[in-house]
Amino acid sequence: MAMGSIKAGGDDEDGLDAAPMADINVTPMVDVMLVLLIIFMVAAPLMTTGVPVQLPKTSAQKVAQAKKPLEITVDKDGNPSIAKEVFTMDSIVPRLREMAAENKDQVMLVRGDRDVPYGKVMEVMGLVGQAGFSKVSLIAQSPGGAAPAPAAKTAP
């Protein structure tokens, strides 16, 4: 603890009016906090991993992969198409209901041309959901120009 003196009055030469001033030394507290911070930074990744175990081997067959997802495309004019078959907004609904009756758990991917207004693509997604599909995703092209990847999933 550091001690100092401050003169309470004017220029008193004998220093009898001096009052002691006490300051707290915070350096040890800062040192302790930095050590605790380092300990927690090192220990945190170790706490997220589980207990290492040796998994048993099995002769069971792998789970079958899901069917290839269906795709619906919205062209530059805003017309939806399924497998190169072009529809209007009214004529696609019966076809989508047919497809949903076969398998409601089928994944439906919606592809929209870059120049199509967002509202048209969302309208087609709404029609897909109304037809009975519960798994609907948007497709966007990856920044590198590679194959398209699903961008978002929605459920009605």
C-alpha cells in the first residue's frame, strides 16, 4: 500500500496540515486475472470434447441414401418448369400435388434465374409448400462458380 501526503491548506512550511493518501496496488489483481484468462482459454476446448471410446464393429448394412431431390426451375420470364417441362403458375399446382402424393418427404429444390424478381421465386416456393412438400430448399450458385448448393431450407 503506497502512502503519500497532500497538503490540506495553503503553503504551510512546517507540513503539519498534511493528510495521508492511500492507493490500492491493482497489479497483483491484474496478474491473477490474466492467469485465469489463460487457464480458461486453454481448458475450454478440452471440455467440449467427449470421452474417447472404442466403437464396436457391426455387420449391419448402411442406411439407404435419400432419393435424389426434385428440382423446380423458374426461368427469366418467371415460368416454372420441372424436368424441362414448362408450366404456368396455375398449371403447375396439379403436377406438384401429384408428385407430393407419391412422396411428401421428398426434398424439392427451387432454382431461380438471377434476373427473376425475388417475389416470383417465393411465389413458386409457396406453391410447392401448398402442394404438400414439407422439405423445400433454395439453390444458389457457390461463389467459386462450382456446382449449385442448397442455400436455405424452409418448412410450411
